Amino acid sequence: MSTISDFKNNFRGGVRPNLYKVVVSAPAIFGAMDLQFLGKATQIPGSVIGNIDVAYRGRMLKVPGDRTFEDWTVTILNDPDWQNRTAIEQWMNSITNHSQNRTSTTAAGVYGNASVTQLSREGRAVRTYRLQDIYPTTLTAIELAMDPDGAPEEFAVTFAVNNYTVDGQGLDGSTTNGVDVSISGSISLGGVTISV
């Protein structure tokens, strides 16, 4: 039977959601945006492996399908010089211009990269997610009001994500550097082969 001491020894204080670092880069537009201090909120990116239902003699066999990557959002505190918001606006404007439906960047220039690093309570990197080939899809409004609460301005940016890799404690338990989070293989059923 487990005891509270066993729990304490395994839990070891847990991981804090407020200990993280975010860096967003769009080399063709503005270089790197270090949001270590102004990145108010974000999340560890998610992914989904779809299902393919294969009919076989009145039964359905579930087969792993393609992986898709969920959109990723970061909330940013607005700085007095508006540097971060301006950088995102310039990136979005280079993808598709405000006044005309045209781009001012190359196909490769559309994409940037980002990293989200979970930090330990001692401040060391525990795990880093490297988001690859991202671009902004939504830039939220900044709410203005005469309310006396004095809260700083903030805005959120949502990015489309094409892939991510993981540094740190790898998916198989080994220490790795840049594990590719993807799945591939095939299954044969009744003479039919399905590759994923």
C-alpha cells in the first residue's frame, strides 16, 4: 500500500505551469522575438492522431491515421514601444497585404519557428518543444477602456503549426536532442496494405 511519503518522493514538488520560456522567430521578417518576460501565457503544443475505420466482415478495425498538429496560441503583454505587436503585424502583412490580396515575401518566408521550454523550479530547462514551420493566423484585438483597474495591455497570437520536435526527456524515456514526434508504418489486412 502506498503512503503519503511514497507520493511525496515521486511527486517531488511537481512542475509549475508558470515556469516557462517562449521564443518566436521569423527570420525573413524580424528575426527572433524573446518572450521570456512578456510572454504572459501559452501552452505545450498538442497533436492528434486520427482514426481510419477499416471494415472487415462486419467489424470495424481502427487503424492509426495521420497526425495533425493543433494551433498554438501565445498571450503577450504589450511593451511600451509596441515591438512585439508590430513584428507580428509585419509578419501577417507580408503573408497577405491589408489593402491587396498579395504577398510581399517568398513561400519560405511565410514560415517561422518557435520554442516553448518548461523550466524546473531551479530554473533549468526540463523539456523544450520546437515548433517548426509556423505562421500567425489570428492576432486578437487590444481592449481599451476607462476602467481604473490599470491592467497592462495584452494580446494573443494564434499560429498554425506544421510540426514539432521535443528536446529533453525523450518519448521513449531516453535523453535525446530533437526527437521527431511523428508516426509511420503499415498494416496488412486481408491482402490490403494501409500505410500511415
